[in-house]
Amino acid sequence: MLDANSIKSKPHYPILDGLRGVAAMIVVLFHICEANSTGPYDQLINHGYLAVDFFFVLSGFVIGYAYDDRWGKLTIGGFFKRRLGRLQPMVIMGMLIGAACFYFGDSHYDEPVRAC
């Protein structure tokens, strides 16, 4: 009987996770700064939207690397089932937190956005 420690796995590259995290934070900062700027000349992170492209390319590489040796044994349905099982709990949790913040928060959607 095989246990989890005896199964060979590919090496994990923490630097790729770090780069994806940095790209995600740049996108968040870009959106925060974009909402508070009056134009492209006073925006703190002017081309932060490019981090989305970097994040998606890097994520595609990580997923391709992780599933490289399993494509022959894994069906398309099995792949999507694994991806949904991994991502859907985070989506549901984010939806619940966002709904709670919206419901219990003090919204000011009628007011214009003020620059800092």
C-alpha cells in the first residue's frame, strides 16, 4: 500500500508562488490607486494592469507543469472537477464575505469618488 510520502512529486518552486502573489498585490494596489486618481499622470502604479497578464501567464505555466505527466490519465471532466474542487470553496467564501460587507456596510454608492 502506498502512502502520501512514497509517491514521487515534482519539485515545488516557491518563487513562482511569490511572483504570483506580488502580481496579485500589484493589481489590487493599481485598482485602489486608480479609484483615487484624477488622471494617468498622478496615478501611483500607472501600468499595474499588466500584472494581470503576468499572473495569468505564470498561472498557466504552473498548471501546465503540475499536470504535465497526468494528461494521458486525466479526462477533461476529471481536470475540471479537480480545478472546481480546488477553487470553488474560495469563490464561495469570497462571495459570502462580500455579501456580508455589502449588507452590513455603510455604502456610499450615490457619492462621487474623491481623490486623495
